[in-house]
Amino acid sequence: MAASKAVASTWLRSLKSVRVVFSPWDKRSPAVREFYRSVISDTPLRRSNMECKLSVEVLSRREMPRVEVEFLSGEKETISGEFLSAPQIRAYLEAKDGDFVDDTQKPDEVYLVRN
């Protein structure tokens, strides 16, 4: 199992930036907050790409919670946190990096918001 964790902890290497946007009073925000907390507390993951800019925007108005990512290729995606859990958001980004070890972790649907 240790090998799985090592592979799964490198998905950040394909990202230029990660921006987490949520309102603390919005009931749809827990998944996005948990995703951010898991990323900043995962030291091996952070070390996989020290150049990746992590930022958080805490809103005072009701707005869709989301994770905005920019890949090294310049591609940008916005992932809605409204219908996904934190592990599903992370699994989606792992899939984009090509590091899936276990297909059972793959989210059935990902709610993307096209920029």
C-alpha cells in the first residue's frame, strides 16, 4: 500500500496553481475546505512541486464553492465542489496527471465549469 500512496502523492507536479474559493457559511463548502486542508497538510505532495501556487479565497457572499486549477500546459479548469467530496476532487486531479493506481477511486462524474 505504501507504493500507492507514493504515486498518488505526486499529482501536484502537473499543476502551476491551485485556487480554492468558498464561503464558510455556505453548506456546499465542506468538500472544498477539506480538499484545501488535505493539500496544505500533505508535505510529500507539496514537495512534489514547490513551484505550484496554492491560494484560498474566502467569500462573504453565497457563491459556488470551487477549485480552480491551472496545469503546466496552460490549460485551466474549474471544479465545482458542490456535488463532489474532497477525495473525489483529489481523485479527478490524480486522473488528469495519469497517476491512478486504483480505478475504484475514480469519480463517476466530475462537475467542471468551463472558463
